[in-house]
Amino acid sequence: MAISPALPAQRAPARWQDFVQLLKPRVMSLVVFTAITGLVCSGQSIHPVLAAVAILCIAVGAGASGALNMWYDADIDAKMRRTRARPVAAGRVQGADALALGVVLSLFSIMLLGMTTNWLAAGLLAFTILFYAVVYTMWLKRSTPQNIVIGGLAGALPPVIGWAAATGTVPFNAWLLCAIIFMWTPPHFWALSLYTSEDYEKAGVPMMPVTAGAASTRRQILIYSLLFVPLCIVPAFTGLGGVSYLVVAAAGGLVFLLLAWRVFRSQAGDKVGERNDDGLYDVKATSRDARNLFAFSILYLTLLFATLLAERVFKLPGLGGLT
């Protein structure tokens, strides 16, 4: 089990903001957004109060996962520039408090979701929390460079949970949304790891650039991108997306592939040039292509799901296909 770093003798009381940070609000916002997309795209009429409760449960479950992750990973978080200010790693929140918060919120979100919607959705939420906190955080992250690939399933399941909460079923289109996020995760996080590899190496985390090298990571980013972009177009032909979605997926996909190609041809992740420690987006000149892909990948995924939502809400034309 991970051991939290020693805390200062004189420790100021934790603020409420520290406990909010334990829930990883940025990650939670993406989870909520994709879960809402799954719920709305299901096409099932659901009472607004039940819909709100379902999304709240999914958000709380994501926050619980974040708290459990920060409890267990406090030792390596303290060694990494990107994560050393997190509440447990920085000593502002005790590990036991983070663990207790994560467990309580997990049980609360699962039980409430099951009682208000259905137990399929609750079971999927329970699996997601368990997979992220135990399979990914406690096992994969510290043992294999494929940690992001396999562990990405946890972040890909929220739209399936949202769909299940509305309908009690998980059809092909629900899993298609999951597959898009799952395939998006490796190029997204490997782009980040290319310009933060020194942190991962220092913390002993076997991310791909640390174990296989930067060149291999750049090549795998390109391979995954070539698989990911065509997958993003598929919803336009299954009845999930329409004309607007097809345009966004195709145009954005071309930009994604261009950026992935530039990363492949770059020196991102190579130990050349000077490092800038001013922030996450301040990187070596040689790693700017990786930073650009990382940033655009967030925008592209957001646009895909936002377009699906807009098409459903405003009933924009589709291409026909499976339902």
C-alpha cells in the first residue's frame, strides 16, 4: 500500500477547498458532460429530477474515485511537479480522511443511483469506481506501461452509465460512446506523458516514455490516432450522430491526425532542450507538438459530445442508420 509522505509537525487545518480538490473537479466535469450525453442520446424520456439525481450520483462516484486515487498515490504525487500540490501529497489533508471520504461517497452514490433509477446503472457505477481505484490506481499504474490503455475503461464508462440510468439497457450506441473515449485516452495521456516524463521517471511510474522511450511512444500515439479518428465517424452511420456530427468528427479528426503526425515527426519527450517549470503548458520547445495534441484532444472530444447533445436537443437532421 502507498504511504503518504510525512506531514509537517505544525499542520494547518484542512480547508473545505482541499476536500473539493480531492474530488478532482476538472475530471468530474468531463465525467458529468459525457454522462449527460449518454443519458440524452438514449432518447428515453426520464423525469428531470431522476435525471438530475442520476448525473449527481455519477459525479459523486467520480469524485469518490478521485479521493481514493489521491489517498493511495500520495507518495508518488509528492514527487511529481504536476501533482505535488494535491491535498494529500502536500499534507493539507490526512490520507485517512481522503480514504474515508472516498469510501463514503462511493457507497452513497451507488446506493442512491440504484434506488432512484435501476441497479444496472448502479452496478456499472460500482464497477467503474472499483476499476479506477483498485485495478488502475493500485495495480496497473505502478506495474505496466499499458496502465493508461487498460485503465482508460474507467473514464470511458460514464456515458454508458448515463444511458443505463435512463433506459435500464446498454445497447450498441452506448458502448460506441464508451469506445470513443477509450480509444481517445492513450494518445491524449501519452501526449501529456511525453512532456512530463521526467516526473514519471522520478516517481517510478512506468509510463510509456519511461519504459519504451519517447520514439516508441510517439509511434504508438500515431497508431492509436489512426484507429481513433475513423471510430469517431462511426456514430454518424449508426443513428447516434447526424450530419453536423459527421462534419465535426471528420474536420476535427483531420486536425487530430495532423497534430499526431507532427508529434510522430518531432523530438517530443527526448531529453534535449531546457525545461520550463512555470506550468503544465510551459514545455520544452521540442515538446510543443505533444502539448498541442494534448490540448486539442480535449477540445476535440468535447466538440464530439457537444455536437451529439445539440443534435438531440435541437433535433438536427441525421443520416439514418441503426437505432
